[in-house]
Amino acid sequence: MKEKIIEVKAKLSFEEYLRLNFSLLLRSKIVWLSIFLATMLVVMLLEKRITDGEWADSELKLGLLLSLMVFLFLVLPILTYLRTKSYFEEHPALSELTTFYFEPERIEVVTSESHATLTWRRIYKIREFKHYLLIYQNRHIAYVVPKKSFNPESDMEKVKEMIRTKTKLGHKLKE
């Protein structure tokens, strides 16, 4: 039986691109390391308060904790927003209509100004999020396929099955 070619038309809005970037940020090791360090500082401060009954000699720890919190909850989100906005504005191809053709031997990616072919064996990495499927052609470049663009939804399952059978990356997908 011949496999069906699945056509997916997608257009990414700035809000969707921003959500994706925050999702990627929340999965980064540096953020989790910072959260771990902040937690350790809080534990150290509480331990000092409990054992000595005072906050003395804790100015450095409090300063580090405050700096880490400002970085995590203010600076990092603002920088992510600004970087995402700048990149989205500088690369109009991100917001233009993109058609993906998932074929038995390859994936075709077509926009108004470009046409790319990616064979299944050349896929570098696959990442699945709640709202997106990212198909990496190398370590830094990924095609963003919004899941809402699959029509019908069963096409999404067919694409996932293609990934499982044609690549060694199927274990990265959600069931």
C-alpha cells in the first residue's frame, strides 16, 4: 500500500513564536541550574536563621539570592521577549505561510520564496511540545510545525508514525 502524502499549511504568529521560545527557555539547563542554586541559597539562609536565630553574616547570601531572583524572574524573561521580537521582525519568513509535505522518502518545505527538501535520514533531531513539532535539520535550525495546522488530527499521528519508522528519533515523540 502506498503511503499518503500529508500536506500541512502553517503560519506562525509572533505570540506562537514567543510561546515556543519561552517553552524552550523553561527546558534549558541554565534556568534549572539557577533555580537549584536559588533553592540552595534559601536553604542555607533558613538553616542559619534556625541554628543561630539571626540573619547575621548572610548579607552576601541574601545579595546572591536577590541577584539570582532578579535575573531569573525579570532579566531573563525580558531578554527572551526582546530577542524573540527582534528575530521575528528580522526574519519575515517565520511569519509567512509555509507548506510542509510529509512524503514517504522526504519532507518538502515550501514558502513563497524558498523550497527545501529534507530526507528522513538527514533529520538531526525531533522535539515535540504541547502545541508544536520541531524538526531540526541541524543543531541550530528547526522547522516549526504548529500541531493545530494538522487537518484532520489523524494526520499528526500519521506523521509521527513516519518519524518512528523512518528515523531513529521516534522515541522522542509523545504517545
